[in-house]
Amino acid sequence: GDSVTQMEGPVTLSEEAFLTINCTYTATGYPSLFWYVQYPGEGLQLLLKATKADDKGSNKGFEATYRKETTSFHLEKGSVQVSDSAVYFCALSGGTSYDKVIFGPGTSLSVIP
Amino acid sequence: GAVVSQHPSWVICKSGTSVKIECRSLDFQATTMFWYRQFPKQSLMLMATSNEGSKATYEQGVEKDKFLINHASLTLSTLTVTSAHPEDSSFYICSTYGGDLDYGYTFGSGTRLTVV
């Protein structure tokens, strides 16, 4: 079945460092890909998405490109801030109202001043 | 964008009692609602999928008699944890499709259940 794999955490970075969180997926068809963020004690928020190959999703300085050839959707940010400390989930879905979202295991990020 | 209101945000209950969690879609109709469970420092695991007016579909290993899901209207879905036990303590999150991919899948804010 469909699945999502993420790099294991936790990841600790200094403020203004470059961030990469790797994500690869296995899916039949052409899924939509997402990155969700969960701040401590809160629910999930959509960070960015891409619906087809070569699409680049971006938001709040984060970017990820849908790479069909490598089945990847790596998350990057050029300069992280303390406020970016959270758990990041890579996810995929068929993209319709009937399709469930399949999540990766999550990567915890801590940014220290 | 699409908003899903989930209540309560946290609840503490005694073993053996039942707890109801509500998710309401605001300003849009949620034909399908997904219910997830998240253990500490783990990912979200889909428990069940409910469709308005029909029985929920449960994932393998999820006890449908313990986790009762009702989706009686297009704006309200409920999850009732019956005869709760400490091992049911977890973070429960609902999600629905926000109408189109501009909204993506909208999540409720989650309910932290603690059974003592």
C-alpha cells in the first residue's frame, strides 16, 4: 500500500541554519503531497502542498518540490528561526474528498538561539 | 479557508466512562470525516472514515464497538470513546477535505484525552 518515509529525528539546529527534512513516498497513481506542521500542544496545520510532478510548494520560507522520478518531497528552509521548532509531517493523499491522508512518522525540529 | 472546530480540546475522565468528541465543519459541508489517533511522539494513525448518513469504515485493529463514530449531518461528526481505559489516553484529531486542494485537508485542533 501507499506509504511515506521521513528522516528520523530529532533534529536540532542553530538559528539561521539551513534545514532539510527528507521525505520519500510509495504510491500508486499520482498522489498529492503535503507537509504539515504541529506545534507543541496543537493540532496540525498545512504548511505547503504540491499536486503534480515538478510542482513546488512554498510557505513561510519553506519549500518542497514534487520529484516523481525520485519519489521525493524534501522540505527545505534557508534560515530557520526558534519559532520553527515543531514536528513536521510529510503526507500524501489521492486528493479527493474520499481519500485518506497517509502520514510519515514525523520529524521533530528544535531550533536553538 | 475551511475550518473544522473540534471540542473539547482536552478532557480527563474516569475509567469506565464514555467521552464524546465533536468535530464541526464551519461554512462548508464535510461529506467525509477522518478520525486519527496520535500517541506521544508518534505519527497520526487513521482510525476510521465516516461518511454522512452511513456507517463508518474502521481501519484494521480498531474496535468499532469501543470507538463509536456518528456522522449524522454534513457539518457534524462525533467520536465516542466508550468504557474508556487508561490505554485509550491519546490525542484524537479529526480531518475533512476542505472543498478543494487550495484548502487541502483541514484538521481540527485535536482532543487530548486522559483516562484515570
